[in-house]
Amino acid sequence: MCGIAGFGWSGNGAPGDAAGIARRMADRVHHRGPDDADVWVDPAGGIALGHRRLSIVDLSPHGRQPMRSACGRFAIVYNGEIYNHRALRDELERAGAASRWRGHSDTEVMLAAVARWGVREAVRRFNGMFAFALWDTAERTLWLSRDRLGEKPLYYGWVGRVFAFASELKAFQALPDWRPAIDPGAVTLYFRYNCIPAPHTIYRGIAKLPPATLLRVPLDDARPGVVPGSDPYWSALESAEAGVGAPQEPRGALDRLDTLLRDAVALRMEADVPLGAFLSGGVDSSLVVALMQAQAARPVRTFTIGFTEEDYDEAASARAVAAHLGTDHTELYVTPAEAMGVIPSLPLIYDEPFADSSQIPTYLVSALARRHVTVALSGDGGDEVFGGYNRHAWVGRLWRSAGRVPVPVRRWGARVALGVAPARWDAVLGALRPLVAVSHPGDSVHKLAQVIDAPNAHAMYRGLVSHWDQPASLVLGGHEPSSPLDEARVAALPDVTDRMMYLDQVSYLPDDILVKVDRASMAVSLETRAPYLDHRVVEFAWTLPLAEKVSGGEGKRVLRRLLAQYVPRALTERPKLGFGVPIGAWLRGPLREWAEALLAPDRLRCEGILDPVPIRRRWEEHLSGGRSWQYHLWDVLMFQAWLDSSRGD
């Protein structure tokens, strides 16, 4: 895992100190690679590459980047891991493509693969998480690429007369011509999704490379301000359509999944540094740890954090699973003050507005793990791949029932539901546990009430994943660009649940979940690896009949059955907590003064970006306890905190 940065130019666009600028760009992402740093510049070719190294595989100087291919044609800076690099090395050796290796790094294998098969074919063979910039000296062409599911980030765009790229936006601040301008369309998208979906970024002219794509930039033909389009080398939608169209027989599926996940876990356990895993005690992380322990020669290191607030505490469940599996378990209980102490750092960690409040515990557990290990496996992706969210289990059933009820009746029911405060719903529905399989049913009731009058199931889903339902009215001069949730082809998937899972895989997963985990973990120089995002696992999951994943109001059914072979169900079957913190209560208490300053109407009017009227209305309703607007308000607060931070750059 590393940080990459660099830029290319043509004609008279060469900067005066290319090596120094590239080094300063890379140093801006020092936290992604504190172990080593280097730059490589080809003045005649017009390219400067910078790298920060977090040494994971091949700790010797032979793994150092930027790295040149043995033939001398290619140079690369790369962030991530190619898990099948040993198999690719064997294949290259059989083909006679690499008679002498300098070390045993996956970077060297990537270069040999590109030299042998070309960029596109090589990338299709990679099983891993990656973002790389590859320079072809023969064709004076820069290639950018990103892994299939979007685990590793890559930003790019023209800054003056140079075409720049980096792992994080903060690296662009080292460029002499950096003059960022906020994009109102991106701000509008942010208030719908609490993150900014690719290819958009908070700044005009700078983009995120979408997952599973290649971007080819021939610098000789490049014109400042004009960026070629990216091309996919793998399609999540085609994978979904192919799997749903040719389902496997359920018989034997559990054994096939066990074999496949074991291999995905084993590949991600290779490291020349200490390794462990996050453990929440839920299905996803417990299965990952169980498969790790089944293949490990010694107890696996596992980590969890606990909270004093019972409704947010997973530590007891994690402790029970760890004891059953015999892991070397570390837990840390975090006080509210310690958790809130992370908040001032969030704008610097995430670079652009980002408001998934589970960013706080994700950072805390990453910091805990980093005290002991350099690599941690996680259960991320299990919900998106195997149907684990409450919406996967209930939206289809809800629509089939609600769709038969006239819209006026649905609206009346929504008003009644919204008239009862979430805390009151929690008290009423909490008495029905374990029948109610969510930890905060009041919030769920309010969310469902807000979408119950949707005209179709897709609109209902879109409403459920939206925060501000009319974000363009919140952002002054705002408009809402297209996003993956607008994609029409999704209708080719036959079931609404399939469509929701696909949309989560191409939007919520890469733009929220994986951004959250990457930035939080890399802020403390920890590499995280997600076995459920092995593309073979994703493709296999689509071939399973939907009932193997979601049925009878329960998600991840096949994962639950597989986990039961390793861990008793009683240890992991509990209401889904998510991984959150009590933001709503904090805003009414210890965070109130901080929030009041950021939400002050005079301040908002002076900044001229957001309309203070709806913000103030929801803030006052939240303080009264009549409605819970914690997620909407957290969106505004994180935007305002980011805005403060950006002015200090």
C-alpha cells in the first residue's frame, strides 16, 4: 500500500523543478507510505512520477518505486496489492518473458505482465486492489488504472499546463498552478449521498477515475483542459447480468463458496509484515476471521473497539467470537470524548466533503490495529455482494404491499409515522425484539415513511439511499449531475433486490464504504484488505439464486450457513448495528456549540454556497427532539468543516 503522485507535460509545459514538485506532491500523502520515498523524471519524455512506500511485500530495495521494467520501456508508480502475483510470475516464467527477477515484489510482476501482454490484457489478469500510473516511453503515453471494485483511489486532471494525478486531492496542492474552484454540481451530489460519487470531485476540472477502468493519455496529442474518456476493462453490470442469467444449482454452492472464500482470504494473508483483522462479531468479519484462523499456524490478531453506549457497542459480540475461534484478541473501549476528538481531523483525512459518521469508529479501530500490525483484513463488501442491508430484505416486499395502496393513503400513513419521534418508536418497537432486527427502529420508521409514497420500487430505493431528497434546492445555484443511480440498464436485472445490490456495488460501495475505509486506515499507515471484493467472489455471488442471498426478510443467507460451520449461530445472530456513533445525541449535547457556529445563518449567507433556511429549520427540529435529522445535519457540518479546512490550505 502506498501513495502515488505525478504529472506529465508536452511542448513548453515543462515546470522548472519537476523532480522537486513530484517529491512535494508525494510528501503530501506521506501517511500512505511512511517507509520510503523516491521520484523518477524523464525530462525528454515529459513525465515526473512520485511515490511514498508502505512496505508490505518484498521489504528490500528491490521493491522500491518508481520502478522501471526490465526492458526499460515502462515505468510505474502503484498503490495496492496484486494478490495473484505469484501465479502470474510462474506464468510469465513458463512463457519465457522474465528470465531474471530482481526481487519478489508484485510491482515487478506487473511491469513484466504489461511488457508481455500489453496494458489492457495485463490488467484483466490482475486479482487485487490497485491504482497505478504507468509511463510508456516508446509511445510517450501515460496510463492510469483502478481496480474492479474501487478499493484504491486515483484523482486526475489538468492543472495549468500539466496533467496531474495522485492518490489523494491534497497532493495537488504542491502544484504551482493549483487554483481550486468548488463545483456546485458535486456539492449537490454530496448532499444527496453524503459523499461525492465518481467521476466527480469537489473541484472543477479534477476527476476520480471510476473503478474497473483504464485512462490513456498520449501526451504528444494532449491539450490542456481536455481529458480523454476512460474505458472499462471489466463491467459490474455485465457480471451481474451474466450471473443472474445463468444461475448455479444451489446444491454444492456452500462448498464452492467455502473453497473460493478460503482462497480469497489466503491470498490476502500474504505479507512480510504483521497482519491481523477487524472483528465486529457480525457475520461478515466473523467469517473472514474464521477462514483466516482455519489456515493460520498461530492465533490471528483481531481488533475491535467498544463504546459505552449500549446501542452502538459490538465489543461483547466480537469478544465471544474471538474466544470461540481462539484468536489473539485486542479490544479498546472508547469514551465519547475520545470519539469526538477525531472530528477535527476528518476534513484533512478525507480531503473533500464526506459525511458517513461511521468514519469515526473506522478511524479508531484502524488506529488501534496499527499499534500492532501493518495489514488488516476486513469484512467490507459482504453486505453489497450477498445482500446484507435491511433495504435488500424489505424494499421488494414493502413495494409489493405498499404499491397496491393508493398514494393519498400512503401519504397519510407517512404523516402519522413521522409525527412520532424516533425515540418513541424505539421504545415501542424495542419491546418486540428479536422480531425487529434493527438496533434503532425509530430511525428506520422515519426513513421508510419518507419514501412510502414513491411511484415505483427504484424510486423507493433511491429515496432510502438519499439524504437530502431535494439537494439542488439546498445548494445555491446547484444542479444535480447524473450518477450511477440514474442508470437505465439496471432494469435488465429481473428483481428489484438484484437491482439494489448492483447499484450498491457500483455506487455506495466504492464512493462511500471504500472511501471511508481507505482514508481512515491510510491516515494511520494501515493497509486493509477485503476478501469479499475478490472479483471471483463477486462474480460467483451473482450466479447464486437470489433466495440463497435474500429471502424471508433475511439477508446474507448463504454466508450465515457457511459461518455456522465455524461459529455457533448464537454468537453472531443479533440485530444489525452498523458501525456508528450517537451523532444525534451528541449534536443536542457536547457538540451543540460547535454545530451552532458552523450552522449560523449569517455565516451561511456570507459564504454563499448553502441556503440557510432549510438548514436552520432542521437544526431547530432536531434540537427539539421532534425529528431526528442527525444524518442531514452531519452532511452540512462535514461540508462546513471541510470548507474551513480548505481555506487554510
